[in-house]
Amino acid sequence: MAVVTGAVTAAALFAGSPANAQAKPYDHQDPYKSGCGNSARVVKSAKIKSRANGTVGTIKLMWSGKCKTNWTEIKVGTTMSGTISVYARDGRSDSFTYKAGNGGRHWGDMIWANNMCAWGSASVKWGGGRGGQNGSGTTGQACR
């Protein structure tokens, strides 16, 4: 009987552990391969700026009402590379490193964010990233 109680207690502890709390529907999946991107809309957008070069792209926080997810999309120059991230108020996040190409359009994976705030960020670099050849942008928070 003590073994069963210990197993039940261990299972109860695991169910409340941070690792398990992060398992949400659609987390870390591609929004377009999953079908969530088919009916998505932009909920926040901002400019990606370089201190030396001004505006170098755009960043968009996307929302899928069908899947209750957010992800970040950017449009930058085709020679730029960097990182795209999306964050949920409960502490979950996803980051995606992209390479130059794809016509300058890139997106990261989703995080489930139903009934909470989310936001996105991106960094870019080109030509080695030195001498002002870099930039960043962050969207405002959107709460769904």
C-alpha cells in the first residue's frame, strides 16, 4: 500500500511540475504545416530598426483563433539572418534562428496563448553584423 501511495504522490508532483505545465496544444509547431496559419491575422506589428540604417524590416505578432496560438513573422532583406522569438505571459517562449533567403519572409513556431498576453521580437544582421549592420524589433503585447 505504501508503494501505491508513493507512486500516486510522485505522479501528483510530476503533474504540477514546471516541465509538464509547459506542455500546451500546438507549442513549438510550425503554424503553416499545422494549418493554424490558414486563418491567422496580425494582432500587433512594429518596425525592425538598425541604429545606423533606420528601418530594415517589419515584425508581426500573429494570432490563430482556430488554434489559440501566437507566433512571430518578419519581412526583412533577403541577405539578413537572425532570430525570431515569441513569448507568452505565463513564461513560455519559442525562438527560431533563420538564415538568409526565403524572399526575406520568415516565421517562428507557435505557442499556445489562449486568454493571456503574448508578444514577439526579432533580431537581424547582415554583412557580418558589424558597423551597424544589425537591428531588432519588438511588438507590443496582444491579449486574447
